Amino acid sequence: MTREGEGHRTASGAAIETERLSLVLLLPETLRALLAHDLPRASVRQGVVLPPEFLPEDGAVVGRCGFHGPPRAVGRAEIGYAVQAASRGAGYATERARALVCWAFAHGEGTVFASVAPANAPSLAVVRKVRFVQVGVHHDDGGEELVFEIRRRAVAA
């Protein structure tokens, strides 16, 4: 599993599994090797044999997802995700977002956040499908973002 720019380890180091996806931490050295189309070197850097799916024939990257950082460091559990244009519309972002939320709840977080630009209709659809609720608006370097949260009790209800 990766977060934007860097990796985020699960507590056990294991993958977060969904029906179709395995979300695993890819170390920066692994990513560099994959971008160079060097699967053997990526496997050595990662410390496991990576299957051929990690290096698609066309070299395309499907996307990324993860947490903005450890909740204690950033002040809350906040997820982020991106899907490359060629892979959009297949439900990957929704599946990843659900998996990250479930993982956070299973590891003690009571609330998970997501921030979405108001014009990002696909991402707004994802947070709504996952049952996030808008709780505010904030401004950062990228402009205005809508702030969403989902609470553990909302998922259980």
C-alpha cells in the first residue's frame, strides 16, 4: 500500500486484501525499479518475489492509495487515492477506499477522513458510495476541498 509520495506500513506488514486487490506497501526503491521495468531488481528491493502483474506489459500504473500519514503525526486518519485514466470506471477507487477505511477501523481508528476538490465528480462519487458524510470545507495549496468523514458506528449501522 502506498500513500502519496511515500509508503505507509500496515501494523503487521501484511497486505490489505479485497476481493480483487492486494494493497501492499511498495518501498521507494521498489517503485524506482518498477518504473525502470526491472522486476527482478524490484523483487530484491522489496524482499519478496513480485509477480509479473506488478509490471504490466504496457508499463501502465493502475493507481495508488493510502493514508496521508500516521494518524498521530497528521492528527487524523485520512485516506487518499488516485486511479489512472485507463483504469477508471472499474470500481478500483471505491474498493480501495473501503479497504482502507475497514483497515483503519480494525486498527483502532474511530473516524476516517477524506478531502475532495468540489469539481472532482468521480472522487465525490467514491466517498458517497463508501458512506462518508461531508463535515466541512478547507483551503490548502490546491484550493478549496470538501472534508468528509466516516465513523465506525456509521459502518456498523
